[in-house]
Amino acid sequence: MTIMPSWSEVLTEIQLTQNHIHIAQNKSPLDIVRRKYLKALFTKENRNVIAYYSGWLQKPNNDKAFINDDDKNGFMAAIHKMDRSKGLDLILHTPGGQLAVTESLVDYLRKMFGNNIRAFIPQLAMSAGTMIACSCKEIYMGKQSSLGPVDPQFNGIAAYSVKAEFQKAIQGIKDDPASLPIWQAIIGRYHPTFIIECDNVINLASNMMREWLKTGMFAGESNSDTAINHIINKLNNHDDTKTHSRHIPINELLDMGLKIIPLEQDQDLQDIVLTIHHAYMHTLAQSASVKIIENHLENAVITFAKI
């Protein structure tokens, strides 16, 4: 068993690499160290590797950190020249983002690799990132890893909360007609069709998850509808999850019925995945990069924050 470097050891390796690179080479030690370990994962598993990393923790107010249409170009560049028969191991660290874009990205990845995609979650894949993970045939997580609720949001406002507020207003007016002016001021913030839009986006998220689970993680399994509906009801249910930012650990996800493989079952695999994660977190902390889509062949599309 090869012992892979820890967070602090990766940082030391980056610093030592910096000391040994000649300026004329025009190479970043951050890039060199990341790509070294992406190749190590490819060598171990003999599967294509793409890391999809967002720097929302380091740069929390940057909209580019979220899933958006520009990401399609990053995945196209990463998949170019791959032997797609080897499948794909997708390392995810993302806060989520646009629902329609997520649908398009999953559709594209499946057209390229079919159902031969595994998701690795070293730390966090939230919201639409959880949906991407659930579109894969397997999810690898450690004790430190979390997915999140998939209840849709409008500019940070939960669609479920909007619906609940409307229902509360209706009941409040029934109970006390004199409260009508108060409730008008509250619900007047929303345009007339907003409640319908909330219903539509909640149903869309559930339908996307249902289709992906049925054709991915539960492909070929008869009588899987009950299990799939249970997963969706748990993840797309604001009453239980309470907050969109809730971190759901591996044990709860296993109880829901998701097919998750603990990284701890293969120590070598866990070490490589966590070392890759450390390398990306150092890159996002030490550079202006806000998103990185990169493969084991050193093809990368890096989005930088405006300075």
C-alpha cells in the first residue's frame, strides 16, 4: 500500500515543487501537483478521470462558482481525446447551480459514457451537485463527505418556503379576515404566477432525479419505483431537511437507499481521492481560480475570479 500525502504534506510538496521549477518553464506548481495525482487515480483504476471543482468556499460571493452553461465547454474540453470505453470517474466538489444546466450536463455526460459513470465526493456536492452524483451508477463517499437537499431555490429562496408562506397566508386570512392587509404586504413581494413556477420547478427536480435513478443507479432493477420515490421524497422535501444548506452524511444517504460505496473500503483509493482533493483546495485557496474542470490527460478549463 502506498501512503499518499496529507493536506499539510501536499502543501509542502507544492512549496518544494515551486523551489525546483525554473521560471522559463512557465509551469505552476499547483498544476503540477494536481495533475500528478489525477494521473495516479487513472493508473490505479484504469478509468477516465475528470475533476469538477468550485471555489465557493474560498470565494463565496462569486457567481462563477455555481453550475452554469459555461461548464459545458469545460467538460467538452476534458472529454476530448478520451477513450470513452474506459468509463468516467467524476470527482465532484460543487455548491450546485442552475437546474436546467444540470439537466444538460448530465445528458451530455451520459451521451459520452452511457451509464458507466462513478461519482466521487471527497467533501461536498450540494443541491444540483447532489443531483449529478445521483445520476451516476455509483457514488463513493467517506465519513467526511456530504450531499445536500435538492429542493429548488429562487435567488436563495426555497420554493417550498414560498408555497408554505402562501398556504399560511390563506389560512391566516380564513382565521382572521382583518389580517388581510398584513398578508397582502407579505405575499405582494411575489408576482402572480410565482407559486405556479415553484410547483413546476419542484416537480422538475423530482422528475429529473426519478429518471436518472431509474436509468442509472437502479438500471435493470424491477420494482425499483418504491425505493426511488423514497430517495426523492427524502432529498426533495424541505419539511424534513429544513435548510437547503444541510449536509447529509453517508449513513443517512445509505438509509435512504442510495447506492454508496464507502471510500474506507479501499484505503489506497481513499488516499488518492483525498490527496487530489487537498491539491484542488490548495489551488483554489492560493490562486484566483474559482472553478476547475480538469482531466488526467492535463486538459483543463479554469475559470478565474475578476480581480
